[in-house]
Amino acid sequence: MPLAHPRRDVGEYVAHAYVTMGNGVFGYAGETRGSVSVVPAAVTAVLSGDQKTVTMTASGGWFAMASSVTFPVWSLSGGQDDIVWHAARRAPDGVWVANIPVSSHGDAGDYAAHAYATAAGALRFGGQAAFSVKPVSAKVVSATKNDGAGTVTVTVSGISSPSGVARVMVPTWTAAGGQDDIVWYDAVRQGDGSYRVTIPAYRHNGEAGSYVSHAYVTGGNGVTSFVGSVSTTLNLTNYVFVTGSSGSRTVWVRNPAGSPSRVQVPTWSTSGGQDDLTWYSARHVGGGLWRADISCQNLLHSGGCVSHVYADGRFIGSTSFSVNPSEVLAPKYRAMNNRVALLSSPTGYLVAIDNVNCFIGIYKGSRGNWTNIAYWSCGPGAPRTPTVKGLYSVGTRGYVFGSGYSCYYWTQFYGNYLFHSVLYNQGTRVIQDGTLGRQVSHGCVRLNIDHAKWIYDNIPSRTTVLSY
């Protein structure tokens, strides 16, 4: 008799026989007994020699009659926070197999692996196994310092990892501020098999004192292990470094010798000799640290730049950096800055119009100390109806004018010459002619409506206007 019971249970079975006779009498006729057994369940977990793969197998028991098998696996160190249910496949010999990458869990230490079979319509626990992944180790984590260069070099040697080494990371910070300046560095493999990284003090705010480095190694199986730590004290004197981007740089000086009262930082671009040399005064910000803020707009050339540092007139060091063309002020803007430099305005604002390059500049400050706060594209007078040129003053202003069109937020600077918005269909905010960057007007200076409104709202009457 085939094992057809819906539960497919193993163990002893009893079969009774009943007979219905010709006269309709139904009666018990006897019984027989037998037992059904299967091979006991077996679950194994075998870690490969390189510790990259665990091979799980399940056979016998419920697995012999299963439609599918899964192996939930997790590392014991974190409870079941990394549990993954791995699906098995049935091999030709009927054994269920799953090749599980250790990297899918990524922990060292002891692992638990259970096995579940889907059989007789239910998920059934069939057994368990265990395995252990060794952590990566290193014999030595050492550090050497170079006070003159302001660097600490960390070396990790004697690494033991059956799965190989995928990455060595060295997080480093200065003890003075906890881990507020922590940086994770990637160490590079050396010819002798060690890994090394040089840590510059400028990545840590140029701080002197104790530098703490930890070392972590990630094996080829994805397991990352802490392998050691080291600390060393960096003594910095006359340490010069530079930070910053996007149009400005900051030159820093840590512990200039002699406790100077004045620190100066002359800076120039190398491609032009010293044709753009600018002297900056540094300020003491505390803790032996001085800073000088460098404006890239004072440089005439992109590429390499140099900053020297003088403390009370004595040269103590230098640093270098590079600037992109976009950071260097374009010649047309520099020419405008030069034109307005010695002009005066009674209001603390000044507006300049470049009728050839079709832009305006907004300045704030005073004679000899103007700072540009905006350059805006504009539409000055066409060649047959040019904008007036010379020095003028802001006069009256109003909201809108025009017939057949509307110009908003007008500000007068001479007679009928105005700053105002581009042309809109009359009484609407639908642009009729939005041309900017070309000589297009009847003499006024057309602007984006937001820029026209800014002048209308912010530039006081009597402000000097330069048109050239």
C-alpha cells in the first residue's frame, strides 16, 4: 500500500478491514499493522578554506519529501539582526544544497544555521548546524611623525586573512576635540605586504597634539575587523596650509615662531609672475592659529598659485593651490572694478553700466573700498539710440509705464534714461520682448524684472551711476 495519508507521517500504521455481506450486514473482519520510516534528517554547514563561502546541505527526514528548503543563517554576535533566508536547490542525489557567501552577512565569529522544509503543506523545522568565521588580524599597527611636514604615517603590517585583503581603512582624529575632525583614510598596499597611509595635519584643521588612528581590515569575504590602534603627538611650528574652494581660499598658519604681532600673506598666480601680487593681512583666531582669506577674484590667471607667509616681516613658510578659470574674475568684470575704484557716491551704493558687454554692476562701500555684490546682464541702448555715457545720479522712480507694452519698476538715472524691466504685454506679466545681453533699447537699461525691482527697492536716490 503506498504512503498516501495526507499528513505523510512516519512511524507505526494500523489498518482495519470491514466487510459488507450480501444481506447488508457490515462487520469488522480483522486488522494488520506495519511501520513506515525514513532516513534521519541531516543538516551540515561547511566553511570553505578561504572562508568566503559556506556550503549548507540538508537530507533525509522531511527534506526527503520536501518541495522546497530554506536555510535561515545569522551571526550570534548581533542576535538575528543579520538573518538571511537562503533558498536551497535539490541536487541530483536528492540532497538540498545552498552555497552561501559569507559577504551576505559580513561578521566574524560564530554563526547559527537552521534548516526548514516545506512538506505535506507546512513549513517544518528539520535541523540545524553551526560554523565560525575567523576575524582578520594584524601583528603591528605603527605610526611615525614628521613635525616639519606636519604629517603622521600609519603602517598596518602582518595582516592575517584567509580570504585575502579587500581594503584597509585608518580612521584618524585629534584627541583635542574628540572625533569632531575624524577622517577615514584608505591605506595603500606596499611591496612588503604591509599597508600604509600618510595623514596630513591640514585635513584636521592643522591641529597639533595627539593624533589617534584605528585600523580596520576588510577581508575578501566582506568581513571587516578592527585590528589595532596607535597614537602619536605631532608638534607643529610655522605650519602653513590652505583650505577652501569656489572663489576663495583660506591660508592658515599654526604656531608661528616668535609670537608675532603681525602675519602677512602675499599671494599671486605663478603663470603671470607676480603681476597680480596681493598682500593679505592674517588675523589671530586663537590657540596659535592665524588665518588670511584669499579672494580668487584678485588673481589674473587660473592654474597654480602661491602664498608666502611673513611673521613680523620674517619669512616662515609657504603653501600653494590651484584655481579654476571660473574662479578668476573675467576681464570685463575686473575692468569695471578698476573703473569704479576711485569714484565717490553719497549713499554707500554705486551702479556701473558696461554698454559694450551689456551688463551692470552693483557696488557697496565707499571710494577706494567698493565691493561688488552683483553683476547682471542687461539690454542697454541700441547703436542708433545709445545709452548716455558719463557720471549720473539716481533720481525718481515708479512702478510701471508704457503704451502697447509695460515696463515695471523703473528707476531714473538721467532725464528719460531709466533702469526698468524687460518689455511685457501691456498690463500683464506676459513677456513681449525679454532680450538681454544685447544693445536693444531706445536708451534705457532693460533688466530682468527681479533685478529691476531690486534697484527700485534698494538703491537710494542720489546714488552715483557710471555709464561707459
